[in-house]
Amino acid sequence: MINQLPLTLGLGPYDHTRDITDGSVPVEGVRLRPLNLPIEEIFYRFTMYREWDISEMSTAKYLALRAQDDNSIQALPVFISRAFRHSMFYVKANSAVKRPQDLVGKRVGIPEWAQSAGIYGRGFLSDYLGIDLKSIKWIQAGVNEPGRIEKVKLHLPEGISFTAAPDKSLNEMLLNGEIDAAMSARAPDSMGNGIERLMPEYQSLEEQYFKDTRIYPIMHALVVKSSILEQHPWVGMNLYKAFNIAKNQSLERLSDVTASHAPLAWLKEYTDRMKALFGDDFFPYGVGSDVGGQINRATLAAYCKFGFEQGVCKRQLDVDELFPKSVLSSFKV
């Protein structure tokens, strides 16, 4: 312990990372001090002030910084959170907006333009459905509280209509009819009480979207201060290996039929469904040549395209430049 490198880690509570944060899976050569904070607080404090050494981070924020040649942090291909986002479209109950195509010419609220979920959501509209993003009036505000702001510099394409509403919330504006729809990873407070999903059958639509595109959206990655990797280049691969072990142990727990490792009646059946769709490693890390790595490459390549086209990224990035070279390959026995 005396000779281990002390590092702080900002990370939300996840089953697939808990073996890291509780110390049951050690990171070789590292003594971790985990900080369990709300995800919005983690993103704000690390993006703005770099208060700890290793952090969960929005992939959108990371791509934006890399495209601006900010190399102060580097991501590892450890994808902490991923989720399809057809469920993120909200409308007022009994709205005339009945399907995504009805958003053309409408006012759509977003918590941040450079939010990972929003980039995927707009990519779904533009690339999958063929909707011109310039045909929508975009309004930025906090989901349930006023005052939310963009955290990275934007390079919005010419013709995009974008207005900030710092003194209002999307929940309020949707109920009042000031916007026609909202796109948000976090549900508005009035969901189920005046607000509903635009696509209530979102799960079947998301499965078809994956089959058609091979995109399995990555929301959050693990990032490390570059100064640490420069001084201790071994840290990147050691973190990657440990997080992989923790994740694999989580997948084993979820596939175990002998006990309820999560409070779900048909947990094994759900994991089997995940395996049928994504493969045995149904929450893949890495960008290698295996099935999971190919899914991640396809996802990140599309994401880099969306980020550039939507003005979150100053230039279009390549997947391999997102990660240190030391974690893009490993030894074979």
C-alpha cells in the first residue's frame, strides 16, 4: 500500500463498477479513493474544475474537448453508461405531435446541446429518419430547474435555430405549451402527470434501430488526467483491466439463476435476451476486433459523425484518436 499510487475517482454507483469501488477488484499499483456523487455533480465539477484524477465523463463533453485539441484528459474504452434514447422524447399529454416526424417545424427543448443523449437523439432524427435539424427550433433550459448552461464551446452549423432559456425549465415550458416536445435523458418531473413519452413502444424501436445500424449508444466513458498517464503510463491499461474484470463479474451475477442479484423477477431471462441481441458480452468495453469491439467502433464512429455535424465538435474525430495507444491493444499468451 505504501508504494501504490494514490488516485481519486469520481464515479456514480453501478453494479458493473462496484467491485472496483469496494476494493474487491484492485487496480494493480493504484490506491483508489472513490467519490460517490450525483452524476450531474460529477460532470460539472470535473468538466469545469478537474477536482479529481479519474472520472466518469459525458462522451459528448470529451469529444468536444478532443476536437478542440484539449489533451488535458484521455478516455479509456471503459463505457460506464450506455442507453438507447428513443425513450428521451417527451410531449404534453394529448399533443398533436404523435411521431418523431411531426417535430418538423416545432419547438423542441433540450437540457444541453452538447449532451450525449441529445447527440444520439438528434442523430436518430437526422440519419435514421432523414429529418433536417434546421427545421426544428431548439430551446435550451434545465429539465426541472432553471439555470442549466452549456459547459463546452459550441460550433453550431449555420441555419440551426438555438435559443437559451436560463430562467425556465423544460418541464414548465412543456406543460405551458411554450415548447412542443422535450428531449432529455432525465424524465421531466411531470412525466405521467401531464407529460408522456412520444414513443411509448420505445424498446422494440430501439432493438430494431440497433439491428439496422449496429449503434449501441455510449453515454459515459472513464477519463484520466493526461498528466497522470504521462508520469505513469501503466495506469491506463491497469485501470482498463480492472474495470473489465469488475464488469465481467457483474455480468456473471446478472446471469446467475441461483439468487436474485437484482430485484427483478425474470433477471436471467432478460440477460438472455441481451445476449441474443448483443452477444455474450452484452455490455462491451474496448474497441478491438471482437464482436463487442466492433459494436463499440460502429457506435463511436457514428457518434463522432453526429458530434461534428451538430456542431458539438470543431472537427470530425477518428475513433482511434479518442484513446491512448497503450489501451488499444494487449498481449496474447
